[in-house]
Amino acid sequence: MKRNSNNNNPQTNKHSYVCLKPESHPAKSIAKATFFLVTSLFISAGLLDLLGCFDFTTFAGLKQVTAVRKTPPITNQRFPDQCVQNQTRHQTQFPEDGSSSRNNSNKNKPRSNHSRPSTCPSYFRWIHEDLRPWKETGITRGMLEKARRTAHFRVVILDGRVYVKKYRKSIQTRDVFTLWGIVQLLRWYPGRLPDLELIFDPDDRPTVRSRDFQGQQHPAPPPLFRYCSDDASLDIVFPDWSFWGWAEVNIKPWGESLVAIEEGNKMTQWNDREAYAYWRGNPNVAPTRRDLLRCNVSSPQQDWNTRLYIQDWDRESREGFKNSNLENQCTHRYKIYIEGWAWSVSEKYIMACDSMTLYVRPKFYDFYIRGMMPLQHYWPIRDNSKCTSLKYAVHWGNTHLDQARKIGEEGSRYIREEVKMEYVYDYMFHLMNEYAKLLKFKPEIPWGATEITPDSMGCPATGRWRDFMAESMVMFPSEESPCEMPSPYNPQALRDVLERKANLTRQVELWEDQYYHDLANTKKPS
């Protein structure tokens, strides 16, 4: 920042008008002039700091931040107009009451008072379980720093502003859209997020193994955020980047995708759909998917009731993704979900189709799957005998059409109503609030961190990346308060939930075993 920019401002330069007597010693005159010049600079810096134009702590060497502007009010303009207007300093802004100077209709004007919130979906209770390892000890800075071993970036929220320090490049732009989502959260609930500091690893598999931190002799685990975890790990699950768009494979933000899939559902009535189990994906990411391909139809005598297709994303990209529209994939009564290297982003898109989801037994979980129940939201499939399990599931569905359709519709209802973007933001909000309560240190902006805003992220973006940011940008603050966080499970209630899931899965396996036992007996010669 140039210090000479205010030379014509009498308010700033009044300290530099110094009367010097002719008989004064030259050295004394220079000393006085230097003193008043330095004083003037510090006073000017202080005034600019008060005005929000200059960060005095940066000038003093206390922190390094690349963006020091006040957080702009939420606007109702999308890219690229917003970026162009920012460059000319004529950006249209909302007044403090949230109304728009361009569109002041009741439809677009948020209410000034918050409505009475509803209780959050049941899967929010798992936030308490994910943070339980630190319930007694809290989270110290030492614990946090240990999470840097595999981390890709650090997020700091301070006074309603978001800062990020990156450590390594992530896969594709996972980090970019995750950070974009956090920025949108602060626009959705402005001024309501606490100060916090967290560390994030956007790779697939969890890394904080619970066995390394068992017993009083072992240290507390590092709090590390990621998209999924498993029963042997303590990683804290967080909504994945694709909720704001997966530009590399042309999957639109979740809100847009959900609308498109709902329209696709209407194209083919459930009873008129193909009476097979459908899957399309990349089998090369994991052995379990390559094993699934063995279940494809190989001959009329060996039909496992599946229709499996390999998705070549490189070819799709070259051909403009014409064969990968999600809304065109709701044409079968049954759809298969199977994990990849870890959990799969495809989960929510598969389950939104009204088809009965055939859920191959997973090892990993994301933030919302733990609220789902076998035979209510999906049909469980054995992972060690996929082909026979899939064949029986389709047979059962085709002989119990009403029940199969109900499972498919209930799974889709769960995805549409309980994993809609409002609840995604609420989950982020409550997770961050509960996490912040555990911090035993004051969050600080690390050296080298950068403030991120919608403009700083969206304006430099191009192509689909820019389009998806524009489509997922929060245009108005939420009209309502976040949903009410449910209380934690007591130990018995948690055991009951887990036992119910296990028993329902076992029930399906018993039906399957009985089916093949009866089938074998009918083939025996009399």
C-alpha cells in the first residue's frame, strides 16, 4: 500500500506542516521532521485500519493475509456480471435488512425474524458420535497440528471471514469446491458461525486409526476432517465437494442435479422400467467393482438379472458427456450402489431415482448414510457373493412389486427431503459449532493464509468451474434458523439402532439362503 496516496488530503497532511525557526540547528530540524513524518504515517495507518482499508496487524508483521477488505454484503448478482461490476466499483448490494435494490419482491426478500426451527434429521445425531473422542479432553493446538501429516488445507473462520492455508494439491478441484461450500455456508448463515480452526484431508480413505489412540496411555487423536470414515477410524465426516458441483465430470451442483433427476423420474413409470439391476461406473478404481463385472449377463443361461456398463470418463469428456446425464439413468427398477476406492459420490444420485437401491455392503460411510435403514431405504447386497445376491434381489422385487417400489420411493424421499441443500448447510453449521465448542485455544490466521470470498474464488474461474460456482452461489441469507440439533444417542439407543440394521440385513440374507436352498432342491432328480 502506498503511503503517498493521501498527500492531497488536509486531514492526513496537517501533521507534516511543521514551523521551523531559521536559527534551528539542521540536525535538530531533520530529527523533528522525521519524527512528525513517522507519526503521521502511523496515524494515517490507524485511520485506514478503522475504515477497513488497511490491516494494521499486517503492517506490523503479525500476520500475512492477501485480502484485507471487509466482507461484502450478499448480492443478488451472478457471475460474470458481479465480477465486471466489482472491477468498476459499482456492485449492487443488499441493504442490511436483506432486501434487494433490484428485486424487492416478497419472494426474494428474507424475513427479518427467524422462524421456529424444526428438529434436524436423525443422522445429525452422529455429529455427537464423530466428536466423542474429544468430549473429555477438548481439542488443543497440539492435537490439531498433528492432523497436518496428511492434510491438504487448513480453514480458519474469524469474525465471520474465511481464511485458507494450503499444504498440498488435492485430487482435481475437490479442495476448491469444498472451500466454496464453506464460503456459501457463511452467506447462508451470515454472522452465525463461531471462530474456529480446522484441518482437512480431501483424499478418499480415512487415516486416523482408532487402534492407535486406545487406552489412557495413548494420546488423543488428531481432529481431521474428510468426506468419509469407517468403523475402525476417527476421521470427522463432512459433506463432499460434489454438493457444489463436480466440474471434471460435468455433474452439476446438487440442487440442480436433484431437479433434473426428479424430471427424469417422470419419464418412465416404475412398473414400465427395465426389470433388471442397473449400474454404470468406472470398475478400475477398486477390486470390488471389477468383481461386480463378473455379474454381467454372459449368456441366456447365465443371467444374473443385472445390466452393467463401463463408464469411460475420458471418452465422455471428449464427446461432451452426452451419455452421462444423470436424469437419463432412471430407466430400471433397480440400481446398484457399490463403493470405489472408498465411499462413492454416486450414492445420492443413484438413490434419487425412485429405483430400489441394491446397496452392496459398504465399508465406509459418509455423513448421511448412517440415518438410513435396510428394507426401508435400500436392499442390502452381500459383498462376498454379489452375483447370487443381486439375482435374488431382482427376483424378490419382481415378485413383490409394491414392496420393491415402496423401498425405492422411500429411499428417494429420504435423499430429496433429508439431504436437500438446506440440511447440508445445517449439518455443516452444527458440526462446526459443536467442533468449535471443543477448541481449547484461540483460532489464529496462520502465516501465508489467504482470505477467500465469492469474488476471489468465482471471478478467476472459467468454464464449467465458473458455471457451477454461479449455480451454487447463495444469493440470500436463509429465511429460517438452522434446524434444532437432536440430542446424542444414549448407549442403549445407539446399540438398538445398530442391532436393528444388523438384524434387517441378516433377515434379507436368510431369505436369500432359503431361496437358493429351495431352488437347489427343485432341481434334484426325484
